[in-house]
Amino acid sequence: MSPVLNADGAEHLRVESTGRRKSGEWFVALVTVMAIEANEAAIDDFIFLTAYVAELREKQGQLEAAHFFVTWQLTVVPPSRFGHGPA
């Protein structure tokens, strides 16, 4: 975990976390924490933003599977199977 600088120079911390709903179901969330400063010397409060990323992780898994399949085809299947090279 490391702080990330915004375009305006303000720091915030962004982490991926897991949690459990009352139903017992697990979920993955991207949590962003930002400090609210009353002045330059003191932090007055914090803001926590939570974004659920389950659908994003599912799409990422699909992309990784497709990448693996295409890479496998290019390294294992002979070129003649793709209509290139001698038959």
C-alpha cells in the first residue's frame, strides 16, 4: 500500500479489500481513504470511498483466459491450421 497523488497534489490511499455481507457472501472492494485537513498542520477528518469491483475482477479473469487461449494457439497450433504456410 502506498499513497497516490491526485492531480491537485493531494495524497490518498487506495487499497483493494475483501469483506463479507450479512448473508455470508464475500465481496471485493476498492477502498480510497483521503484526509481532510483543517489547516496545513492538522488532519480534521477522513473520507472513505468504497467501490465494489466484483464485476471488474470477473471481466479481468475472462480477459486473462482469452489471452491464455490465444497465446496457446499461437505457440502450439501449427501455422497451417490458420491458413498460413504449407498445408
